[in-house]
Amino acid sequence: MADALSLIPANVIRNLADKLYEKRKNAALEIEGIVKQLAIAGEHEKISAVINLLTTEFAYSPQANHRKGGLIGLAAATVGLASEAAQHLEQIVPPVLNSFADQDSRVRYYACEALYNIAKVVRGEFIFFFNKIFDALCKLSADSDPNVQSAAHLLDRLIKDIVTESDQFSIEEFIPLLRERMNVLNPYVRQFLVGWITVLDSVPDIDMLGFLPDFLDGLFNMLSDSSHEIRQQADSALSEFLQEIKNSPNVDYGRMAEILVQRAGSPDEFTRLTAITWINEFVKLGGEQLVPYYAEILGAILPCISDKEEKIRVVSRETNEELRAIQADPADGFNIDAILSIARRELTSEWEATRIEALHWISTLLVRHRHEVISYLNHTFDSLMSALSDSSNEVVLLVLEIHACIAEEPEHFCRLIHLLVRKFQEDRMLLERRGALIVRRLCVLLDAERVYLQFSSNLEGERDWDFASIMVQALNLILLTSSELAGLRTILKQSLVNSSGKDLFISLYSSWCHSPMATISLCLLAQAYNHASSVIQSLGEEDINAKFLVQLDKLIRLLETPIFAYIRLQLLEPGKHTWLLKTLYGLLMLLPQQSAAFKILRTRLKTVPSYTFGVEQLKRASSENPYSHILQLTEENRTQYTNVYNAIDFPSRLQQFVDMQRNHRAHSNSRLLSHNSTASTASQEIQISDESHDPSPHPEVMQPPSRSSWNVPGQSKP
């Protein structure tokens, strides 16, 4: 300290701490001259003493004017050292950097000025302190004093010039510092950072693209900044990097893909569009590198397919098609289970377009990797079953196509029908709203006879009696009305003349017994009129309830449709079709006379050519084969016909029907008793808990079910 004081005149020391800038400036010029002479003489120890004095007594002084003088003095000393300043930088630069955090804005301003002058002298030697200077400038870029900001900008431009011309700059050491700052929200800092990224990227010898994953997320974060200028700068930087990616053979797509996937879900529209555009390019360029990331990419694309912004939807659809067109293999890291998981997740999306594309992915994987997809079936089947309740018909139809594809193997087919029955049982509204669509489509995709036989097999032993009856009624109505089941109806019409029809009739009959009207309809379809009449005769008082009458009403109306035209034509020959007439009259007798169905059927029967059920005619009809009307027998086919007819044990079928109806009646009676018991108990509890109420009995009035509850699923009320 004494050496330094002996070198610098007292008036210079005094002026260096003066409050007037001009005096401090003149003192600094004196110090510059002193240091210059010492440098020429090679007195570096004395120079160090001078710098130490400027640092301890001035730059670190508690007095603001001293600190200002110290800063200008250090800059002056550096100018005086000129080319020999580099060896004293470790003494000079730290106190200047420390002053960047000074509470006095004027001190901070002079610190910028001092460092600017120091940098002009030492140029490339300054790179050693770059990270510390960058950190300080980053903070000053957001300084509250506009003068300090302005000075910092001047210094920043100089440092950029120095870095771009230096061959000692280390991008590896700089990137961690940049990464730390990228998520700062201050707009001035963001502009500062984007400016540096752009400058460094313009330097040919600096590979910023190789480090892009380290700060890519920060750039995307800036796309949603409230400042238009910052958004524009970030977008410009990203566009430049994307162009470089297209032209570069070595790009780390994987790490960046993870970032893009996250940003594709941003609430900011511009960020989503930019992210999905990058993903689109990555899918085209990434090749094998992106295979392990396909699931994550798909998870980003599918929601964007339904984006409210059309540009995003267009790019997302294009990307989705590109991705699906790529033939990837599990051996290359293609994770089928992960893709399926994403598709299952998006099946619950609120957007129809996304759900549809998710199903297309499941379908594509099933075609390309059937074995692997089937192995994950337990996880997928539940989601596909749930999707049958979707509000979109297109979604439901796609789900059914996938189900049909899975059901190519017999065990999967049986499982599908079993789960469908359980699904309908759990969700009666699904049966009502979509039952017809689901069954009809499956009949097209999987063969109607096979589908109906499996449904019948599942329902035959069903012990949820109410559901079994409803389900059979639904299947029966679909059978009688759907164009897709015309072939099945044709086979059933031949039930009495060939073995395939007979087998189908017997198989369906075992479950159709759950519903009297379904059984009668099946007999009419099979032209088993004698048996239909027997079924009608077997009905008891409890069987002919409101639900039965509603179903009968529907059947009478169906008899007037083209499907049953053959029955109406058979009425032209009443002598040959005695049992048909008896069946129709039996149905007529069950209908209330004031009902529309009664009037329809009575009107139809009035058009039958005059015929009276005389005793002789009935005896003759009873003694003949009751099904001789089906086929004009010849000697050639008589034996075959007789064998088929005899193979159907109609008495056993009738007993099967009677037993099934007895079970249904027992269930109804049990449920009614349980209901009455519960109601009685509740009534007693009310009377006990409130003795002030009228103790006289109030018998409960049992209301009949509403007509809407009688409807067959998928059909309107008669």
C-alpha cells in the first residue's frame, strides 16, 4: 500500500474520490500515465500495488464516489498497460464484475463503462472471464435503470464481437450457463439470451446445433411470451435451427423429440403449431433414431388432430399418416405395447377425430403385428368394449371392425360374444341405443349364423331372467327386420326341409324360449305353424302381461312388412295352411279388441278366402303332416324331408318352452314377494316412527310399468 501511495500523488488520490466526474476523469488519466511508465520500465510489482490500491481503497470502499473512482482508475490502468494488461486481468476484472451488483445505479453504470474500456484493450484475452461476464450481463440486461441497461447493451455488443473473432471460446463450458438461464421469464433477459444464441449459431466454428437439446425447451417457452418481439426472435431462431437440422447428417432427434412432445400439448396455439411442425419434420428425417419415441410422438399427435386451429389439425393429420406409413419392427425398438397404451388412452378423448385415429392405430397394429397385439389383448379388450358406448357411430363401427379382426380365432370369437352379452347386461341403455347397430355389423363382419348361434348359446343358460328375455327380444327383432340377416331368415324358412335350417332352428329355439313372442316369431319364420299354435295354447294367464302385449303389437305390425309377405300369400290357400290360420286367430284372440294391432290383424284375416274351421277340416289337418304346406312332396324327396322333419322333436321343444316360462314366472313371483315384503316393512317403520299420523292402513297401489319400459331395444313405441 505504501509503495502505491508513493507512486501516486496525493492530489490524484484525492481527485479520484471526488464527487465531480471531471476530477475523477483527470485523476484516471494521471493513473494511466503512471502505469504506462511503470509498464515500460517493467515494474510489474509496482503496477500490482497500484491496482491493489485501486481495488481495496476505492472499488471496495463503502463510499459510492470512491467506488466510482476505483472503477475508472482500473480501466485507466488497463489502458496504460496496453499489450501487457493480460497478466494483470485477474486483479483488475473481479472488482469490476463485483460492482455490477452494486446498489448504486451510477456505480453499476461506471462498472459497465470500465469493463467496456478494459475489453477494448485486451480483446481475446477477455475470453477467460467470459462466463462470469455473461452472467453479469444477463442480470444487467434487466436492470431497473435505463442508463445502466443502455451501457450494458454497448458492452454486450463488444463482447459478442470479441467472442465471434476468438478461437479460444469454449461452447462446452458456456452451454450449462445458458441452460440455467433459459427458463427466466424476464423479457429483457429473454431478448439477451436469444441474441446470444443467434450470434453464436452464426459462428461457423461453433456447433450450436449439437447443443440444441440443452436450450430448445427454453426457446419454445419464449414462443408464448407476451412480447411480440420476443416471440418473433424465438421463432426466427427456431426456424433457423430447423433449417440446419434438415441440412445436417448428424442430429440428436431423440432428446429433442421428448421436448417437442411436451410442447405439443402447450396451451399456447403458436407453440403447439411450431412443435407439431418440428415433429412433422422429425418423422420425415429421423429414421431409426425416432423408433423408440414413436409412442410419445403419437401421444402428442393424436390430441392435436382435434385441435381448434385448422393449421395444427392439418399438420397433425399429415404427421399421423407419415408415422403410420413407417414399417417399424419390435427388433428395432418399436414398442407395440406403448403404442397400444397411447391408443387406449386416447379412446377416452372428448374429441371424435382423435378417438377415430386411435382406433385406426389399433387396427393397423393388429394387421402388421397380430401376434404381439393379441398378447396384449387383456389390456386392450376392456377399452374396446367401453368404446362401444361411444356417442359416435363411426367410432362404434371401427371398434366392431377391430373386434371382428381379433375374433378370427374361435376362442377370441367366443370371448367377444360372451363379453358383449355381459356388456349389454351391465348397460341396458347400450343395448337399447346401440344393440341393433352392434349385432347387425357383427353379422356382416363375422357371418350372421355364427354370431346368432353363439349369442343363443350364451343366453340359453342365462339366469338373469329379465335380461335374458330383453336380450332375446332384441336379437329376435333384429333377425326379423334387418337386411343384413336376410340370408339367415332364408335358412330358417327351410328349417323343416333341410338339416342346416333344422340345426339353426333348434339352436336358436333353446334361448328364444326366454321370450314367448320371440318363440312364436321364430316359429312363424320357420313356418312351424303347428308348433306356433301349440306355444300360444300353452301360454298361461301370467304370461299374457303388458310386456307380452306390447311385443305382440310389434309382431302384428311386422306381419304387414315385406319380410312376412310369404305368410300373407299362404293365406290365399287357407285349406292348405290351416295351422297358420289357427296361429293367427290365436294371436288375434290374445289382443285387446280396442287395440290397433287387433284391428290390423282382423282386417288382414277378413281378406282370407272364405274358410270355416269345421270339425272335419281340423281332423283332416291334424291327421296329415302339419308341415306339408312347406313343400309339394315328390317320391324323390319325400324320404329326406320326412327325416328332417322327424329330427325336430317338437313335443320336447314345447316342454323346453314351458319349463323356461315356468322359471320366468317363478322369478317374477319371487321378485314381487320381495318387493311387497320390503314395502310392508317400510310402511311399518313409518307408522312406528310417527304415531301422530293416521294409523289406518294405506294399501300400496302397484303401478303397471310404463309403456316405454316394454320397448324392444332400438325400436320406437308402437
